[in-house]
Amino acid sequence: MIDIHCHILPGIDDGAQTMEDSLQMAKEALQEGIRTIIATPHHKNRQYDNEKTSILEQTAQLNEHLSNENIPLKILPGQEVRIYGEILEDYLAGGRILPLAESSYLFIEFPSAHVPRYAERMLFDLQTEGLTPIIVHPERNQEIIENPDLLYKLVNNGALSQVTAGSVCGYFGKKIKKFSHQLIEANLTHFLASDAHNVHNRTFKMAEALAEVEKSFGEDMTAMFRENAELLVVNQNVYKEVPERVVRKKFLGIF
């Protein structure tokens, strides 16, 4: 299994703080059945800046430690980029923006409370330069929860999205669990990943989430999530179905 979203690099954001933390996360990942992780430290989220060149160095160092400890886990470089106006310029300049596993897929994070008005144009512009934006954890964005058509429009225009394993299982609450399932059902998400930060309160939950997906949506959906992660790593086109709108059901005349 491949986990495409994880804060396993030590001491550079709010994930693993020490190399020992990273090694503990690696061991837990193996227990989950994960054999490859894309390290995705935060970048430009007003708290952390982690540019491409430093992430490549940190990834190499962690892989060396894993090898020395005989831990059979492979770390690939990536980045969780908070959307900002100069992403494309910084990507084209080189050295700052790092697509996942150095592919053409790029993580884009929105602020938790809203979707910036320029997001649609930004995601379009990224695609014109050959990048495929992946919106991370849309199920935890307050504006998307309130207006799922925002995500529908972005996905319909070519963006992808990734839901968090813990969301699918209910670790962020019943509301977010229900919305995660609605996004899966409406073909509005294409990847399942851990967004793990540690081995305490933000762990992997990947095996549990895949079991939940299989129970609710069947083996084909589980297979799609597994295979899309594999296709991403080798920079191939991923599977995606025609997106649908999330239907808000009325209750006693009230949405």
C-alpha cells in the first residue's frame, strides 16, 4: 500500500518532531501494510515554509536512517502547498514547488474555513502547465461542507481530490465522516491517504479506512484508491469517474 500524504519528515512542521518520531511512524506504517510513503510537509501555510530543495535533502536523510535501522519502508518526496498567488511562478522558477514523488501531481491545500476566490483560476493555470492539482482533505473545509458544488466545479474542471483516512472512519466527527462518504459516492474524490502526523492522536488509520470504504462502497472503490496511489507514483493517469453533485436532502423542509 502507498500513502501519498504524510508528515513523517522530522522537525520541519507539525508532524514528526525528531528522527525517533519518524522511525516510530515508519514502524506503525508497516503494521498498517504501507510500504511506500510520500512525505508531504507543509509549505506556505503562514507557519511553515519547506521548499523543494530542502525536502529532497530531508527525504534522502530519512531513507538512509530507515535503511540503517532495517526498516523496509520507502520515502518519496512531496509537499503540501497552501494555495497562494505565486505558486505557478515559483514552480516554473524551480527549487521551491515540489509535486508528489516528482510527478505531475501537485497537492493544493485550502484554508480550513474557505476556498479563495482565485482558486478556480489558479487550478486551471496549473493544468495549463501540465500539472494536475489534488485538493487535500476537502471534507474538512468549512465552505465546501456548506457548498459542495464548489468542489464539484473544480473536479469537473479537471482537479482531483484526496480525503483523509481518519475522516472516513469518523475520527473528525460524524458530520465529516458523513460528508466524506458523500464525496466518495459522488465521485468527487480520487485518493485516500493518512495525513498522519504522529503515532498518538494523528495516526495512519489506512487499513481501517479501506475496510470502511469496502463495507460502504464495495471492493471496486477500494481497489481504485489503492491503484490511483500506485499510478500517481509512476506519473500515470489515474482512474476517475464522472463527478456528480452532492445531493442535500431536505428534512421537514429545511436543508
